[in-house]
Amino acid sequence: MDSLNHILETISSHIWGVPLIALLLGTGVFLTCRLLFIQMRGFAHGVAITSGKYDDPAHKGQLTHFQALSAALSATIGIGNIGGVATAIYYGGPGAIFWMWVSAAFGMAIKYTECTLAIKYRKVEPDGNIRGGPMYFIELGMSRYLKPLAILFALCTAIAAFGTGNMVQSNTVAHAIVNAFEVPAESAGLWRWVIGIVTGTLVGVVIIGGIKRIGRVASYLVPFMSVLYVCSALLILLLNIDKIIPSFGLIFHHAFNPTAAVGGSASGVTVWMTIQWGLRRGLFSNESGQGSAAMAHSTAKVDEPVREGLVAMLGPFIDTILICTMTALVIISTGVWDSGINGAPLTMAAFNKALPVYGRWMVVIGIMLFAYSTVISWSYYGEKGIEYIAGKAAKLPYKYLFILFTLIGARLDLVAVWSFADIANGLMAIPNLVALLGLSGAIVVITKKYFDEKKAGMHQPYNSPKL
């Protein structure tokens, strides 16, 4: 297992080298400038659209704006907010959180672009089924000679679903439960198998129902689990209110002057490691640039692509700027960030230190809810990837394979699972980011047209008086 961990870690480090990070950040900066800081000027309108004011039942699609955002958030608000933040701090120090913010700020422009394109170039079948996502806007929006790029994205999506989508989730749930119950080492393996079987079974019950059931489940589950977790984090921050400003200071200081010893390691950490881990976990957390959320948002009931892009843009803000920051502040303000603990157990230790007993079990419950919603949403993403390559007949076998990997992930080593997920995420992001750059001109035209029309009073809330 150690040799497998080393191989996967090495591959992951190479993939997450200078070229991919430059492509990810460069695309975000480029789109932000070309779209005139859409993440700022379109924020309030995005909130209004999400509230349902612009929902029209006559529009083609399967989910409301809120359900589409919930389905996408159910895949992004998850282990990345608990275990991902802790791992970023463990390997990259507190400064890694700053680079997670950077990934989210520019990621909002990326998420807007990919989800707007997903609506513009989606396919609506006669039975109402929606086909959308990066593989379709690559195929329909770019040259037909670039279809291999669309196939590459679809293949990477189907593979990434086994890492990001289920193995990381079930693995973290298993570790959290074993840790919470203080299971002896000799019994931990059996416990993790049992947890994997239970998780896989519960996932199977939902994913056979398809995206409509996922949207309904997510629209209830995501708000509940988010409120529970956020309220607990806010309570801890109130109890440690005098340490909040110093914690922010630590984040900004270590962003460019990283600590000499991270997670109890004597090997130290460099600025590059801090940037690398911050951006790597930022992508894992909010999925901006990965292209996955575009598949969920492509199913929205909407006739204006820009509207769904503005709704999708809120995802990185909610996920990374708000929830991940709360987790980071809890870990840093409670003083456990350099304790040598890694992953979700580090977050559990922080919450438990501030709120004994309750804190530990609240995180365990949060992990289970977050992981479950993430798994059922990622099953849809992987399913759409395999459908694009092999057709509808491949969907059901893929679902069963997905359930099997959910089970296996609970038993595998934490390092191997996370490294595999990072590899798959990086490979999935490359074709998507290339496509976003290639279609940036089209997105500028669409955006300008919509906001010019809105300024002229053409886009009013549904059923509101027309001026």
C-alpha cells in the first residue's frame, strides 16, 4: 500500500505542477477581465434569480434554479469543506486558505462561463431529457474536429466520479465513524467494510431514481446540513471571537511566508506548496474549472443562459468563501492546526475542543450528510460522462459500478484515495479550461446582450408587471 500511495502522490504532484495551476488561475483572471468582473456586477441579480423570482414553469428543463444550484452544491459542499480544508492546512499551512479564496474569487467567473455555455449548447430530447455540460459545448460550440476533446472530458468525468464522487466520500465517512467510536485498530478494517456496504446501499436507493430525485433530495438535504454545520461553526467562532482576527492574520502571513513545520512535519513547506495545496483543495471544494457543475445546471428550467450562469456563480462563494473559511477559522482559532492530525479527524478535533462531545458528533453527522449528497450528485455526473461515450445502454451498468466503488472506497487508504481524486480532478479540468478559453468570445457576446436588455427593462421577474 505504501508503494501505491507513493506512486499516486508522485503522479498527483506532477499533474498539479506549474502548467495546470497557470492554466487554472490564468483562465480565471482572463475571464474575469473579459467579463468586466461579472462576479461582482452580477452577484445581486444572481441571488434574485435563485430566489425563484424568474422561474417560469413553461421553460424547458427539469429543475428550478434553486434545485439546480442545490444539486450542484450537494456535490461541492461536502468532504472538501471538512476534510479538504484540514488537508490543505496540514500540507500547506494556514496560508493555503488564502489560495483557496483566490481559486473561489476567480472561480466564480469560470463557473459562470461554463454553466452559461452549458445552457446555450445543451440538447433537449423529445422526452424532455436534458443533455448538457462541457462535452456538449465543446462539440456544438467549437470545431467538429475537436470532438476528441469532448470525449476526453467525458471519459475523465466518468473516472473522476469514482474518486471525488464516491471513494473520497465513503473513505472519509468510514474514518470519521471509526475515529468517533474509538474503534480498536484490529477491528477498524471490518467496521470500514460494513460502513462501505451501508453507504453503497443507501446511495443505490437514490441514484436509480435519476436527476429529478437527486434534485428533490438535494433541495432539502443541502440547506439542512449547511445550516447545522454553519451554526455550529459560528458558535465556536463566537466563543473564540478574540482569536478570529489573529487567525486571519495567520492566514495572510503564511500565504507568502509559510510555516517551517506543518502538521508536525519537520520537512517544512514552501510558498509553492502553499499555493499548490490551496488551489488543489480549492478546486476539489468548489469545482470551478472542473466542469462538473455545468452538467447539473444544464438541466435548469430557463430560457436565458446568462441567468443560470449567474445562479451557478454563487456556488464557489457559498462553498469556499463562506463554509470553507468557517472550517479553517475553527481549526486555526482552536489551536489544533499544527497538531499533526490530518484530514477530517483534524476538523473533528477542533470542533470537539471547542464543544466537547457535541462538536465531535456534529462533525460526524455533517460528514455523513455532506458525503451522501455529494455521492448521489456525482453519480449523475459520471453517468452523463459514460452516456456521452457509450450511449444510454451504459448508464445502468455504470451506476452499479459506481455503487461498488463507493463500497471499496471506505476500505482503501486515505492517501491513495485523495491522490487518485486529485489526479482525476486535474485531468478533468484541462479539456474544460481549454474549451472555456476557446469560447470566451461567445460568452462575452451573450453576457453583453443580456445585460443591455436588462438595462432596457426587457428582463422582468416572472408574472411581474411589464414596464
